[in-house]
Amino acid sequence: MQDTASWGLCIHCKWWQIEPDAAIMNDTKGLCIDQKLQPYLLRVSGDSGCNLFVDGVPARAAGSGDSPPTARPVR
């Protein structure tokens, strides 16, 4: 069974990177910039989540919402 103590939604995660003018919403798409997941160019929505969650404000960079994402991590 997975420990859910550190699990959280992308919408409240500092590793979620979205477009500079994007609204912070459940259906907003962005790039996960957690160091372990960067090689995968993982595109996630605000209501996605995982156990690499770190509470914080999403980062912003142009290209984060592209499919596939074209932005570089800004943190």
C-alpha cells in the first residue's frame, strides 16, 4: 500500500509549471518539473497528483502547456 501522507494535487504543487498567463484551474495543462520526472516531459493537469508533491505556487514559463511541452524547467 502506498503512503499517501505526501500525496497531493498538481494545482497546489511547486513542481507544476504552467503558461505565464494560464489560470490555475483543475483542467489547466502544464509540465511537471520535479527533477525525477523532467526526462519524461510529463504533461499534467491541475487535478493530477502524485507522491512527489511539494506544497507551493506553480512555476510559469511559455511552452509549459504545449503538447508535448517545449518549456525548460524554471526552478
